[in-house]
Amino acid sequence: MTEPQAKDLRTGPGRSGTVNKEALVRAALDEIVNNYREANLSNVARTYEVSLAYVSECVRAETGKTYKELLQKHRLETAARMLRRSDMTIQQIIAQVGYENTSYFYRLFRAHYGQSPREYRMSRLTRSSFADRK
């Protein structure tokens, strides 16, 4: 989001008042969807000229989850979709969704899906090949 767009989302006389909380949360969620590989809540705070703590508080109040939890969920769902639909290696997928630490990604993926990325991919391939035979 550009600086002029951020100023348009301010309320008050001359648009120099407080930031519209809903717009702030929407911008934070858009940052996750549109820039999940390098998403950073600091970018949103800087654009809106508010503190990182304030943005974080608004996101949690509105969604019931922290920004980090929302970002991880989106990254994991994107990785799972890539495992199902692409022939990219697991390492390529890990890098593509924005993780630098492979073991950390594996831990998160297993906690979220109950399987390793490889097991997840293989179980989806088995299901789709079985469905093709019907």
C-alpha cells in the first residue's frame, strides 16, 4: 500500500486523525496474502505511521489470532496447495513460501497437518490416483 493510500484510510479533519482500525487490519491481512513470502507487520506499521504494537493489538482484537499465527497458517496452506498441485521439490516450496529454516518448516507443517510434507504429498497422490481408477 502506498503512502497516499494509507493517508486516505485515516479519519478525522484533513485526514490527519487516527487510523481506521478496520482498514489497518485489512492492510495487515492483505500484506499476508499479497506478500506472504516476505510479509512483515513492520511494513504495515511504517506505512500507517503507527507503532508495531498497535497494529499487532488491532489484528489480534479483530481476528483472535496473532499476525505471526495468521502468516504461518497462510504459508502452510500455500505450501500444502503447492505440494498437491506442483512438481516442485519440497525445498523449493519451503523457499517459495518464505521459510529459511527447513527443520522449522517441517515442525510447523507436521503440527498443522499431522504429516511431514513428503507424507502429505504422497497421501494426496495416492488419493488422486485411486480416484482416477474409479
